[in-house]
Amino acid sequence: MYTPKPQWLKDRENAAFSGPKKPWGGYRPGSGRKRTKPIENLINIKLNSIQKMMLQEMGNGDLDTGVQVLIDKHL
């Protein structure tokens, strides 16, 4: 018969392994829900794969930053 570990033992093992639990996620760095960026104005645009790749390249891998760089470049 399977008996699960008690919660206090799980907490002790996890704390010893990876430190205290962060307030926004899990025990390990990078775990848990990612922080969201605040959205001021939401606009939908349709892009083909080449346009998407170009904007990601302009934004160093971030599509939102690439769009902002393109807007700033042409204003």
C-alpha cells in the first residue's frame, strides 16, 4: 500500500535542496508563473513568418520590442 510523504517532510527536502520558496513561483529559479507585462493598448496585427522573424530580430528575440523599434524607427 502506498503512503504519500507528509507535507512537512516534502517542505524540508525541498528547502534543503533549493532554498526558500519565492513569493511568485516555485522553489527553483525560473519556476512558477511568469510575470506578465502590463498592456496599455492592445492591437492585433497579422504577420507572415518572414515579417515575424524580422521583428524578432529587430527586438533581440522579443516580438513586442521589435514592433516598438520599428515604430520608433519610422516616426
